[in-house]
Amino acid sequence: MLPTVQRLRDNREFRLVYARGRSFAHPVAVIYTMRRVGEYAVIVSGLRVGFVVSKKQGKAVVRNRIKRRLREALRRQLKILDNGPIDVVIVARNKAIHATTTEITQALDELLRRGGLLNASGPHLVTGNSNGANERPMPQ
């Protein structure tokens, strides 16, 4: 789980990222990124991330599972992310329901790279365990 200071929680912050940020789409998810500037960047420093899963995706159990899988994919990439004053909102799409862990990780890696959030010196596509234990798609 991300530390509290690295989470977007207020609706106003999400709306600000949607309105002023840039978006990058993938069939599994969409990310919105916004670099904080001025006084706002000094008050709250570092990377902050918020996750959104629509009620159209399913009931609470399904939505929370999608969020957990997105959080884990992001957690694996934290060491190579740009730690500047940036807000990121990750919005799950319908394909996230049936995507494997590898597909989610690859999608997030591609989106972070396209958004310019990965450090140039870091490796890309940090994957999980190699035994395939997390490779099952989510049940319907």
C-alpha cells in the first residue's frame, strides 16, 4: 500500500488532475498526469497517485480487486518512477477485469513510459514472481 502522503484522496484533487493534466490511454487503463507547480508543489512534494474504478466494472469486491492489482503493479514500479511533484490518476477500463497480472503490469509500464514518469536510468517492466501464480484472470 502506498503511504498516505503519496495518495490522492480529495475529489477536488482528482478533478484538478482531470482538468489540467494530460491523459494517456490503453485498453486496460487510462492515466492522467499533472505536474504540480508553484506554491502547491512546495506544500505537497513528491509523487501522489489516485485510483478510480467505475461502478460499471462490477460490485465492490470486483472493483476493490482491480484497485489492488493496479496498486501492486504500481508498487513494483515505484523505484523507477520520477519522484517530482506530480499527481497521477489511474482509471481502470473494462479490460482490467479479465486482464492477467502481467497484462496489467505491462499496460501500466507502457502508460508510465508514455507519460514520461519513468526515470531514464531505471529498468523497465519489473514483473512479479516467475512461477505464474498470479497469472490467472479474474473470475466473472
